[in-house]
Amino acid sequence: MRMNPFCMCCAVNKQEMNIRKFQDADKKVQYMKRVMARIAEAEPFDCAPNISVDLKKLYTEFWKEQPEDYTAVKHEFNQLMLHLEEQLEKNIRKSGDPLETALLYARIGNYIDFAALSHVDKDTVISLIEAENKAPLDPQEYAHFLEDLKNASSLVYLTDNCGEIVLDKLVIKILKELYPRLTITVIVRGFPVINDATMEDAVEVGLTSIVRVIGNGSDVGGTWLPGISKEAGNLLHTADLLLAKGQGNFETLNDSGLNIYYLFLCKCQWFQKLFHADPLQGMFVNERRITPDR
């Protein structure tokens, strides 16, 4: 998804919020000039997630302050969801459509996003899960998804956040049972990005014990094609279909033309505008059929 005025202003505002604690006004002006210069110089292949990486590096270099370490937070939410996993799997298996139910739970898990939301807490995660996010998947898109699964030999599953990855594991379990001849590969972030899932998270939640998992070689909060590894790129371009979790994957992959099914919650005003959605409304859309309101 190309840069747009809303995301550009959002990036500037976030950086201004980040530096309010500093006292040197002149230095803050110089910093904001550099922030705005990076955004103004955006190339056609740039998007909000990859520019965000550049701005984080700029912040660290300019203010000599390391970014927040999310290691403990990631472990906390991974363990929270692992504690719920057994009961959620029982709920999935006794439902009328286990695959759709698993996908709905996985979509709820997209709430665990410290980049898009100003505050994420365990009680809200649990309440959202217990409410079961009763709005179903878009029936037409889900029918397309089932038809693609029936005819596919390979699927790439692009994860998003810690904790959420436990719910992704449940989806993959059901997919493997329903489509035993389907080759599934999971792709996580190549390096730590806020609370995004990496290989360490995949190992912690047991995902690597049931499916092949690789890192994408990138530190961008999404799947930014110019920055991922050759292996990850080849998998994306040769897979029959992709299932991509989260706004970051939409932002980095939209307009790629690949057969991608996006599963996410609308967590910012721009996504709510694009999809005429309420805050935290769940979406299930396909790259080749989507017509967001730009």
C-alpha cells in the first residue's frame, strides 16, 4: 500500500509524541525536520511500515536512546495464549465449522498489536476472545477461500504478532487435518519488530513442531517485498495462495497482485476509512477482489 497523506501525518505525529519528554526545543526542531525529510523523500516502493523502521533508526541515532525492548511483553502474551489454547481448541473442534471458527479466533488475536494501538492489555484480549467476535467471515470471500484450498498444493501463512501466533497455530492444525496434501509454510519476521512474532516466538509456542517456519530476513513490520529474503520472496511468488495476518501485512503487500487472503482487525482511523469499518471490526478480504475506498 503506497504512502498516503493520512499515514504521512500519522508518522509525523507519532515522532512528535515520542520527543515531548525532551527539553531542547531547537534540537527537537532539527529532529522533526529530518523526520519530515525522510517522509518527503518517499519512493513509490516505500510504505508506512518500512519508513517506520528508518524513523526508529533515526530516533536511536539522533537521541542516543535505544528503542523499547518487548522481549518480556512478548513472552507474557505468548504464555497467556498458551494457557488458553487447550480450551480454544476444544471450542473450535465442537463448532459447526472448525476452520472458520479457528480463523475467527486468529482474527481476534490481531488485537495484540503494540504498534497500532496505544494500549494493549490482557483483560481486553480475554474479553474479546470470550465474546468470540461473533461477526462471521465474509461469506463470499470464505467460499472463494475454500475453493482455493481445494485446488491448492501450497499455502504460505504470514504471521503478525506475539500471542496471536498461538491462534495461528490452531488454524494451521485444522488446515493440516482438512487438507493433508497441502504444503504449508509459515513466515515470521526475520528480526525483532515491536511485538511482532519472530522465530523465537514460533519456537516458544510450539509452532515449529507442527509446520515449517522461516524468518523473512527483514525487520519491517509486515512483508515488504523489496526487503525480504530471496527464499521468502520465492515462496510468496510460487504459492497457490497466501493467508496474511494483520494490518502491517496488508500495508506492505496490497497492490502486489498475489492471491492473498488478508485477516485482520481495523485498528486505526485509516483502515476504518478504507473499509467503512468500526474500530476493531474484523476483515477477511482478498488481494485480487478488494476495492478499498482510497
